Amino acid sequence: MSSVTLAEIGDKTQLLTLLLVARFGKPGLILLAIVLATLVNHYFAALFGEAISGWMNPQMMRWIVSIGFFSMAIWVLFPDKDDGQIRGGHPFWTSLTVFFIAEIGDKTQIATVLLGAHYNSLYWVVIGSTLGMVIANAPMLWFGKRLQPYVQSGWGRKASSLLFTILGVVTLLF
């Protein structure tokens, strides 16, 4: 949960959450859409991670997961870009669709694949990664303006990078 939460700090989906709330002003519906989109997206990501872990021997899997964690440590150091465009009608359906699409290939989805491969516990990985997304994005619904200077400072990206580096080292050693 904490690795996904930290990876989400300053991510495009946080920016998307701010834009959705600015566009629709319905934080409850947007939060529900974020939760559902993340559950579905991260379920398939963790399922994929769990599946690929069964195809490889433990030594190869350990190296691949470690390299994945190290790659994530580097990737999260670079902020995502946002074009500021949101179109659509209903706050829930637009938020659900846009958030699900934005999460495809995102750092947190890749992290969920890695966690699914590493822990082989689909239920807990999906619940943890979804909670991580909610913990990181829910404040954007209500306190986005107050948090914006901290998000832009880069501290979240650095903390996330450190956590993924630690996960990579731990995975290699144990």
C-alpha cells in the first residue's frame, strides 16, 4: 500500500483528480469512480503479475521483480505531464472512464504487477494498491489547492524512489 501511495504522489492521476473536481465539483462521485476504476485496473495488473510469477523459476523471478523495482525507483523521479483537458458529461462515468484509461501503463499499475508477482496474494495486493491510490488521491478532492506546493516540490517522488530501491534490494537479498 505504501509503495503505491508514494508512487502516486505527483502522478498524473493526482493531477487528473484535481481536474475532475475542478470540472465537476462532485468529490463523492469522483472518489467512487476512482475506487472502482482502480479496483478493476489493479485486479488485472495483480493477476498478470501473479500469472507471470508461475511461469518462471524463483531465481529468475526474483531478478525480474528486483529490476522492476529499481526501474520504478528511477521512473518515479520524473513527474508526469498533464494537458489539462477533460471532456464529458456525467461526473461518475466520465471520471471512471478517464481514470481507468489514465491508469493503464501508469507507475502504480506497473507497481501492482510487480507486487502481484512478488507476493502471490491477489486479494491483498489489489486491496493494498487500491487503498494506496485512494490515500494519495482523496486529498486532491478536498485539499488540492493546499497540497499543490508540496506535490510540486518533488519530495513525494524522492520518497517513492527510495522505497522502490529498498524493495529492489530486499527482493534481491531475500
